Amino acid sequence: MERTQHIRHGEARAPALPQPSYVAQALTVTARILDMHPADRLGPTVLDDALRTGIRAITATLPSPVRTDVHRIVHASLPPASLKDTQGQYAAQLRETANAL
């Protein structure tokens, strides 16, 4: 019995992942939180609170090792932040990062 799936010319393939990764979802939720006050300056406390909330929203029902991995990868994926950034500007950078994953 042949196990190889043949795709005919012009036939569409299903996407490799049907939905964004947990990391991309957490970054997107964090961006939405920051977009609540887009003109306000981005500070470390604001960013930490938004990240904590965004990660928790996505990972609350996941096993602990997965939550730990998502937390680690989200923090490793963060674009550099500047004290000159507004929350809206940084939210746009987070969305770009999430889309690139």
C-alpha cells in the first residue's frame, strides 16, 4: 500500500499549521492590550503587565511545560523597545513579529 499523498497540478495544499502558534497568539493578544492606549508611552511596567496578561490568556489551559516554553519564546522574540515608543507603535511591532512566526 502506498502511503505517499500525491498532489495534482493546480491542487491546493492545506496550510502546514491551521492556526497561529501559541507564541504568535500571545504576541497578538499583547499587541491588542497595548492598543487600548495607543498614544501612551511604553514603559517597562506597562509592557510587563501586557505580556503577562497576553501570555496568560493564551496559555492558561495548557500544561506547565508548554506554558514555560511559550513564555520563554515570547520573551526571546520581542522586538527591541525604546523609551520613545508609544504603546501603539510597539503593538505594531509585536503584530509584525507574530505574523513572521
